[in-house]
Amino acid sequence: MALMITDECINCDVCEPECPNDAIYMGTEIYEIDPHKCTECVGHFDEPQCVQICPVACIPINPEHAESRETLWQKFERLTADKAAAQGGGTESGPPVAAS
């Protein structure tokens, strides 16, 4: 499941830099989480980093985006592949291949 930030958010700015998927961004009034990028830190950490660091505990599971751990892992793999492609085709297992 993706996470969400509730209106209890105090805009303290600590969650955004903790997200390894760049899923957290400033919305119109409070920070928000893009459910298409949120993997609950699966593939990066054992626990969601934003939840761990939030001083007001305003980051619950988003009930509108129910996902299994396997689905979150698949999303992590897709995001990692997309990021590698955007950076020139490299992967975590090796450097980018030079174009001929």
C-alpha cells in the first residue's frame, strides 16, 4: 500500500528528503505522497523512512491504494529501471553503456 500524509502535517520538511523514490512533494497546503512512486521504502529500507522521521505521526497507509508487498517490490523494480533508463541506461549492477 502506498502511504499518505494527513492534514495534521505541520510542513516541517523532514519527510521529503528521506524518500528514496522522490514520492513526497509539497502540495497546495501540505506535503503529499505520489502513490505511483511510493513503495513504503520496499527495496530500500525495512520500514518507511518518512513514517519513522515524522514528528507528528501523520503518515498512515493510504486505503485507496492497497498493494501487497510483492506489488510494492514490482513497483520498486519498475521505478529503478525507469530511473536507470533516464540516467543513460545504467543499472545498479553496472555502469551505463556508451552509445556507439
